[in-house]
Amino acid sequence: MKKYTLEERPICNAVNVFRERGNYLQRLEQFEKAILAYNEALRWNSSDVRSLLGRSLARIKATHYKGALEDAAHAAELEPQNCKALQIRAQTEYEQSAFERALVLSHRGKRLRRVPPDFDECARCAEETVRECAGKTASSVLETAVALVRNIEIKKISIDENAPSKRIHLPRMQPKQSLQVQEISRAEKQKAEQISRLMASKYLERMAHDKYFLTALCKDERLVSANKQSSKKLQELANKALADVEKRQEVLRERRPLYAARASAAAARARLSDARKMQMKHTQLQHATDARRLIQTAQAFYEERDTNKCLESAEFGMEQIARKPISLLPGKDKYLQELHFIVANAFLDQKRVRDSMSESDRERRAFILLGMPISRVPSRDSVLRVRPPAPPRDFKIRIRNLERSLTMSTKRSERCYVLHELARLHVETKQAMKARYYAHKCQNEAKAANLQAWLLNVLFLLARCHLLQNNRPEARAVLLEATGLARSYGFGDIAEFFETCVNVSVEGEIVATTDACLEKRQKDLVDLMQDDDLKSAARYLFRRMSLIPAARRFSIMPGARAEDDDVPVSHARRRQSIIPKTSQPTRIAYKSVHPLGFVDFDR
């Protein structure tokens, strides 16, 4: 039987039909189907320039740049004066990241045709991209581009896939292989994954999370289920979606190279850094203004001779300035030093007396500043009315904070201020031993740093400590030393006040110690002992001493001269003394003279 074959007959105007179909599919962004339509048109006529140019545009949009360049070159051979082929070639070079070649081709095309401005737009984009890539950070970015490309090309093959399929049983005595190669492979694989995530975040932005999800979904074992057809369909959909996202990333990467993206990111970081520097500068200026305002407030109170408010404002200013970090307040130490200087002068200003002040007013001020009790009319002296207040109710917290500040302080002026405050608070709370300890430390710091104001203040405070312990000679010696220093420093008015304090310190009588003070003194002495046997022996000794009359025992209180106020014991109960008796002076009994009719009801 004879077979008849049907010959393929060309349809009417087939080239135009398939070419228009390709143009229509290209407008619908179905580039793969458009390429097939253009192929069909070129099969009927391989020299159709319009079909070649259409397929070249479709291949550009489908990221098939090699075929697009071939079609554009073929069309340029067929029609050398066709500017559309030259424009497509320049656009393809730009899409391939060959910006310099695209710039040259665009300038050549601008000489041939200016309207429509396709060559002009391509030249402008290429010039901007070259300028952006050749910025300040381009050199540093291009140096790492080679290593980055090598890391991207690392094969993401697991260790199990590289292992042989057959399991080889090795002899038992053969040493096991080292796991060093596996550790290196894992590190390289992890580094490749990090670079992949970096590239996705650079180009896909928010769609990078979709890529992470699809990548994890394609490797998920739960995608395979008992329903074989549905699981296969799900796998195809996941792989297709991941391929589309990766293709989109590659297209964006071809349009904008990584070093250009890094250059723009570096520029953005530079702008952010400049904004942060400006904000930091503004913040520093604001904190410096606040610090100067606090210092001016304390200085104003000092000039008004209001010591109480001056100390309060200075303490508040120190607290506020100390809270600021050194990065926000560069001149922090300078501002604190100014406040310490104001406080030292405020304390020293209390010891300045005018020439017009009378001697009684000077003595009254000396009595009050030295802490000596007087039974006189309250003073109208402006300095005494604003003298530093009594210790606050929470003085224990204040002392604890000052002790913490003392351990952290490094500047001499700050240490002098803290030690002076500790000594003053302990004096106000009648803790003379601790006050003397801190006063001596402050004296050493002031001498080492040659701080004259703090040295005079702490010497006066040390004299108060000695007077609190009834050590009149030592207090007088300290005041004399302060007088000599004040004259040597050129403070004549302060030296005169110290001389008045020297005269006042030796006046009055020493008050006899009470039982409570004596017991407290005995308890403190016992607590200072380290050995338990010594403690018990001291307690026994003090108990035995309490049985002896006050006139016949020594006193443990410094500067105290206690007398026996009890009724004298009888001659029979008195112990015999080995000291020979001396003749007692005769006492003259004077007879009291009363007027007529006087009756004494107390007898």
C-alpha cells in the first residue's frame, strides 16, 4: 500500500503572524513563550530583522544575554544602519554589568539618533552606575569581590553525599580516620550558607524571607506523604517557586553588581554615622550647658554667702554630672573640680572676719563653729545663720555613698571633698575617732596636692575632733599650725580668726564624763581587743574599777578628771594607806548670821 505524506505548506503571511504573537506574549511578560513564537517566525524567514530584534528583547528580559547579543549582531549585519539593533546591544551590555562598553555604544548611538532618547537614557544610567561603583569605597569592595565569588561557588554538598555508597568493613586494628576534613567541610558549608543569606537580603530585601522558607521547605522530609501524586505536585511547586525567586535574584544581581550594592550600603552607613555624630555633638552641647548652669547656680549662692544652699546645689550638681558618661560630657572632670573648688571656698569663707567685727562677735562665731556650747543670746551673724546644717536623717546612707565614692575616686580634689564630708558628718554625729581618721587622710591628700583651701578647712575640722574628745592641748596645737599656714598663704583675716579660736579653745571647764559615756568608752576598748581572754580580763578589770571610788581610780576618758560625788565612807571601812599622813589644813567654820524671825524649813 502506498503511503502519502502531507507536505508542510506555508500559511498566509506566517512570519507576521508568529512575530505579532511573540510581541503580544512579550507584553504579557511571558518571555519563554514569546521566544518560541519568534523562533517559529524565524524558521519561516531567518533574515527577518524585526523578529530578530523582538527575540533579542525577549531574551534580555529572560536574562539570556548571550543569545540576545547574537540576535542583535545578526540584525546589525543584515541592516547596518538599524539603530534599534545598536540600542539593544548597548542595553544588553548594561544588563550584563559591562557598564563601560554600554556607555561607549550609547554615545555612538547618540550621534546617529537623538529621538527617542533611548541611547541618552542608557548612557545616563551607565554613567551613574560607573560613578557609583568607582566611589571612595570601590577599591576596598573590589578587593574582597574575588574571594566573595569563590565562596559563592562552593558546592553545597553534604558530607553524607560525598561518602561512598558501599560500606567497607575495615579491620578492627586499623586506626580510625580523623574528622578534620569533615569539620572543614562543615565550616565551608556554613560560610556558603551565610553568604547566600547575605546575597538574598541584599537583592531580595523582604522576599529574602520567602527564599529562606522555600529553601527549608524543599529540604523538609514532611513534604513527602502517603499521597504520592499530591506530594510530587507539592515538590514541583516548591522547586518552581524557589527557582523563580533565585532567578529574580540573579536578574537583580546582573543589573546591580554586589560591589555596587556594597558601595551604596557603605554610603548609607556613612550618612548614618554622620547623623549619629551630629546627634552626639548636640547631646554633648546640651549636657555641657546643663553642667555650666549648675555651676553658676552654686556660684551665685556662694557669692550671696548662703553656705547651706550653696552646699545643697553643689551636691546636686555633682550627682547630676557624675551620672553622665564621659562620652556625653567630655569635660566632666573639669566641671566636678570647679564644684569642689566652690565648696572648699564656701567652707573657708565662714572663717573670714571683717575688721569692723567686735571681739565678742568673733568669739561667738568661734564657739559655734568649734561646736562648743554657749549660753548666750542667739547670734545675728549672717555666716552663722547659714552655716552647714546638722547631719541629715539618712546620714548613714550619705556616709555609705561617700565611702563608695572614695573607693572609686582618683582625682585629688574629689578625694579631699569626699574625705572632708566624711569627717564633717562623723563630727556632727559625735564619732570623733572616725572623724579624726578621715581628717588626717584629707590633710595628707591636701598637702600632697597643695590644695590650700582644703588644708585649712580640714585643720579646723581636726581641731573640732580634738575638742569633741576634750583634748584641749592638741586642738590648740592644730589651730596654731593652721594660723601659721593661713599667714603663709596670704589669708590674714583667716589667720586672725584662727587666733581667736586658739584663745577660745582653752576657755571653759572640762565637763566630767557621765556614766553612759564611761560605759561606752569601756565597751569600745573591749571591742578593739582581738583575743577573747583579753576581752574577758578587761571586762573583769572594769567591773573591779567601778567598785573603787572615783577619787582613787584613774579615768579612761581622755582629758577627764572625775571626782567622787558619793558620800565619803566611814573611817572604819576605809582602807589603810601606806602613804604617811600629812597635816590637814584647818578649816574655819563661819557662823551664819540670820535676821530675827528667820526659819529654815529645809533642816
